[in-house]
Amino acid sequence: MSFAREASRAIRSTLVLWVITALIYPLVMVAFGQIAFPFQANGSILTNAQGQPVGSGLIGQPFTSDRYFNSRPSTTSYSTADPANDEASVLKTGISGASNLAPSNPDLLQRIQETTVQLQQAGIQPTADLVYTSGSSLDPHITPEAARAQIARVARARGLEPNQLEDLINQNTAGRFLSIFGEPGVNVLRLNLALDALNS
Amino acid sequence: MLQGWIQIALTLLIVVVITPFFGRYMARVFLGQRTFLDSVLHPLDQVILSLSGVRIQEGMTGWQYARAMLYSNLTMLVFIYLIFMLQGGLPFNPTGLTAPSWDLALHTAISFVTNTNQQHYSGETTYSYFSQFAALGFMMFTSAATGIAVAIAFIRGLTGRPLGNFYVDLIQSITRILLPISIVGAIVLMAAGIPETLAGPAIIPTLENPGISQAIARGPVAHYEIIKELGENGGGFFGINSAHPFENPNGFTNLIELVAILSIPTSLIITYGIFANNLKQAWLVYSIPFAILVIFIIITAIGEYQGNSAVNALLGSEAPNLEGKEVRFGWAQSALFAVFTTASMCGAVNSLHDSFMPTGGFVTLSNMFLQIVFGGQGTGTAYLFAYLILAVFVTGLMVGRTPEFLGRKIEKREVVLASFLILLVHPIAILIPSAMTLAFPEQLAGISNPGFHGLSQVIYEYASAAANNGSGFEGLGDATLWWNLSTSFSLLAGRYIPIVSLLLLADSMSRKQPVPATAGTLRTDTGLFTGVTAGVILILGALTFFPVLALGPVAEAFQILKGIG
């Protein structure tokens, strides 16, 4: 077969398949998503009573103070930065990342040692998820054990009853799919939003 | 712990249960029989074929098939490279990204054309929405369809049929298999929470400290996510891939992604069984990778469940290793995903392999060395049968009979092609560049973890490239000119040399006169022969790499036992 015929078939089939799989398919899916599932399709953005966005129901936020349930340690601080001083351009695109420390890396051990001490000083019994950094650095969840380990501290800081907090944790825990697949996780942002609503 | 094993067992069960149905469906598509989507898709196929200038009746020889595949892949490579380099001026670029460096764009283009999706970049910060859906997403369909087409041509040749027409197989793989499943899958994933939008990142003040803002990256993810897994592509929309809550928000999406990853390579074995009219043999062949898969899952999951002894001493309790893992997946779903994704050459990750215990490193590396634990889209199935041909040859030598497979004599040409593509190309594409890189640890390697793990990082990167997997020990500083170009070599060698060899092998098998089976014929559909094949796979496929496994993950395991520091 001639080179010209061979090349023409390659180019023509590439263009036809491109229009179908790379233009029609994605743009139809975007249109479908925007019409059928506007909340999920735009990133599950949560809003407060005034209609202001406060975060995404699927993405974690940094919480380190006594007044809030703390989230997991994150290598990117949950893709946050000070808008006035964002030298790394985090706020231009948003980022994700992980420590990629090997289990044999002494830096990992040292970091975990420091985190463990900090948690103990704050009166929190360290759990694995609170000392290990997450995969995405945006993990929205902590384990139910890690949430319960923080009840006493948050209750003291806010002057609330521990059993009130226990209820809030249960309400904001996402279970396994069909009670089988995955692990239960407490959504820290939703839990803390509920906490603020309780106080106000 | 029991709960974790139940999740793993049920996921495997789902994968096995859908295999015969999906395998039969694919066989019907490629045998030209009626399928339930015909009334809609038949006219579409006709339009695509005529616009492409392809005549459906036109058969191809092995060499013609290979040439058509190379021409079409080269055209796509140039096309997407141009999109990357021009992305600054193209639409759908809400974050105003400019063109990446030429070597990164070249590496990305080669990596996606070869169905590898090795990423030396973060999606959020490097490629615009347009580059992602119109270039990367495009290759996710066509590179996967190329793999399926090659597997089908190989199966046709093995069973004595003409090989068919590359363009017809390519187009039908997309219109009959990949696209319909992707449309349904994308809608399901959207409903489950995955975004699908053209809006840029949301910038929102954080709840605890409104002086600090969070940038929530998003984009047209759902449609991309499903073909990423279904086509064994594995290139994440976001830097952190399926660990990102927007790529994989819960246990349900994780299950869909896991099943999608293994569905095509498992089912293609049954497709073979229907072509060969010998389902018994297909299931026996199926049992080899399945048994290896189960053993690998057990090894990996136990390692992650037991966790890091040094950390557990600090915690004062037994805890799983959760470094680089998400709470919603835990040890069981993370270990399962890591084994599935490296077994199948998908390369998507829902947890970071660099932070896995050495057992996980051992398994993920072994998967990529073997390449047949179901293996890559189409290619894995073809490698499996190439091993079968070698096993026929070896057993034929042992018992002094002329080796035959499916009534066709295995001769010098077939053995040369099969052993060349399995025994030589893969180690060359991994070990030689690894040795060169390790000779210059300071200048070239970019190793981020000290000790034995550093060696594993380098080997992993080349193994992932040569096996067309695409996952990585991501701590490695691989966004350099050396890494981009040297892995491009492994990507191309690991993809096109085996594919062309497979097509030539299929061609020569299809031309042989069938020999009638007699009492003296070596039967290949028995448990004994399957066992021998498994032995051949482990000896030929794994032994070459045993020294690097010993120096990497095995040595690291002993180091951790001895105590870190």
C-alpha cells in the first residue's frame, strides 16, 4: 500500500476518533453533569446560612486548634495558603501531594515521633491516622477512634457535654458502601461545621 | 481484620463473575456477530469507517497490521504533542497554564500513546483542562483500543483465522466496548460525587482561619476517571491520582474503579476461549494469573495490616501502615488497589506505593516484571499465550515430541519471536537504563529515600515504563531531562517491540497447516500443562529480576526488622 494512502488513513481516523472521544464525549458529559448533578459536578461545595461557600464536602481542611476536631497531618496543608503571601502559587491551581517517605526512612520515624509528642501534649491518644500523613494531603476523614480521642479536649474548650459530641460524630460518620466496602470515616469539616452550629 | 478480607474476597468474586459475560460479549463483537447495541452503533461504525477511508472487508497481514498500528500511533503522538505545546493559546484553560518544557511534553505524549500514563508532572499545575480531556483523555481511548486490537489480532492468528483489519478493530474497540461503558460509568461516578465541570478552582477561606484560603482544584474529572481505569491507562487528572477525593471519593467509587481495572484483561482470556472453541483451556489459563494475583494480594495486605514495627513501638499499639493512605480506604482497599493496578498495568493509585511496606514493594515490582498477572490492556493476554507457546516448546523438548499448539507446529521462528519479546526486551528496557542511572546517583537518579529503598525507586520507575504501567515510587525526582528521555526509551521499547513481535508471531501461526490431533499430541488443556506453564512463567519471567528484588524490597524488609536509624 502506498505511503500516501497509509498516512491518510492514519490522519483521518485520528481526527474522526478525536472528535468523538475527545470533544463530543467530554462536553456532553459536562453538560449532563451540570444539568443532572449540579452539586456533585461542581465539587460538592458546602455553603453556610448566608450562602457563602465554606469548603467542599469531599475535601478536608486544616484544623489544629482546641476548639475544633483536628484533621490528619497533610504535606500541603490541605492546599491552603495566605492569599497575601502565596509565593508557591498554591491558590492559582490548587495542589495535592504525599510525603512519599519509605517505611525505612529515618525522617518518617522522626516526624511521627514529633507528631506523637504534640498529640500527647494536647491530651489526645495518638491513632495511626493522626500520625501518618494521607495519600492526597486532602483526606476529608479521620477514623471514628481518632474523633473520639479528641472529644474531651473539644468539650473542655467549648464547654459542651461529651455525649453531645458523641452524637455529632455519629451523625457525620460516612459508613462503608453496603456496610462492606471501604472504611468508616468521620468528615472533619462537616463535623466542625455542625459544632459551630451547635454553639451559635 | 476479617472485615478487610471479606471486602477483598467479594471484590475478587465480582471480577470473576462478570468475566464470562464480558468475555462473550467481546468475542461476539470481534467475530462480527450480532450484539444488542448493533442498531445504534452499526450506522455510527459505518460513518467512522467511511470518513477514515477504511474498507471493512480489507484484511491485513501481520506486517501490514503492525504498520497501520505504528502509523496511527505516530500520528496521534504528534497531534497530542502539538496540543501540549500550544495549550497556552487554546481554550478551556481557566488557570492560565503555559506550555510545559519540550522534554516533559514529549515524555507525557509517549507515555500516553503507549497506554502507560507515567506522569512526571502534577495534573493541576501542568496541563490545562483542554490538554487533559482533548489530548490525554483522547489517548486513553485510542491507546487502550490499540491494545485490544492487537490482542484480538493475536487471538485470531493463534486460532488460525486471518488477522483482520487494524482500523476496524481499533474503531470497534472504542464504539462497542470502551465508549458505551465509559458513558454509563461517567454518569454513575458523577452521581457518586466526582466533579464534571469546566469551572476553575474554587478559592474559599478556611473555617478555622479565614485569613488562610483553600484552593479546591476541580475540572471535567468523571468522564476521564472511568476510561482511566477501564482502559488500564491510570494517568490521574490530579497529581495524586485516585487517592484524590475528587477522583475517588468513597468505597463505592473505589469498587467501580477496581472492577473496571481488571474487567478487560480478565475477560479477554474468555474471549480467546470462544475463538478457540475451548473454554476449558481458557479457564485453566485464567487460573494461572488468578492464583498469582491472590497470593500477591495476601502478601501485600498482611504487610500493610501489620504496619511499621518502628512506628507501632512509638504508638504503643499495633496499627496498620497508613502513611500515604486515605482513611476511607484503609489498609485493605489500599493494598487491593495497589496489587490490581500493578497486575493489570493500569497504574492508577489510591495510596502511595513509595510508602508501602517492603512486602508491597516486592509485589508491585514483581507484577511489573511478570506482566501477565492479567497484564496490560490486550498485551497481557497476548503475553500469557506467548508463555504458553514457550511452555509447549519446553515440554515438547522434554518428552521428545514435535511441539504443537492448537494443532499448529511451533517452529524456530515462533520460539525466537516469543522468547525475544518476553525474555530479552523487558529486562533490557529496565535493567540497562537502571544501571546507567544508578552509576550517577547524585547527578541523575533523584533518589529521595535512603538505603535499599532508593534502589527500588529507580528500578520501579523503569519497570513501570517498560511494562507500560505508569505508577511510580513518586518520591523520585523524575521531572528532569534525563528521566524524561531515558524512560521514553523504556516506554517505546516496552510497547512497540513486543507488539510487532506478537503480530508477526500471530501471522506465522495463522499460515500453518493444522495437524490433526492424535493420541501422541501433547494436550494443552490439562491441569498438568497449566502447572508447567506457571513454572515456566515464574522461572523465565521472575528469575532475571530476582537480584534486584533481593537488593531492593527484600533487603529493606530485613533493615526494618533490624531497626531503623
